[in-house]
Amino acid sequence: MKEDFKLNRIALFLSLINESKTELVVDLSKEDLCDEPNDYPLQAQKLNGVRPVLSVNGTSSESCE
């Protein structure tokens, strides 16, 4: 997340996936590097609609369960 987080890039991937009629889960990593980690999944959720958006903290085994 952080400087690598680009909504335009996520929107492009979402449009490609939507055309292929496949199931999708958005997985955002590096939650532990963000000051406000909850902001990024919310932004992705707005693009993504009802599909799941997961956020993972690589330093915590609890976030991977």
C-alpha cells in the first residue's frame, strides 16, 4: 500500500476481470507500513462494489487468518 497504491491501476484490473466473468477478491498487502491502513480498503471497495477487499499486515499472523 502507500505510494504503490493506485486506484487507476486497480480500476483497470477490475474492468479486465469483469469482462472475463470470474470471481474476484482484492488483496491489499503491507498494511503494517501505513499510517491509516483502513483508508485503502475503503477506497478499493468503492471501485470494487460488493466484492471482498482484504488487507494484510505481514507482521501479524492474525491478519492472515
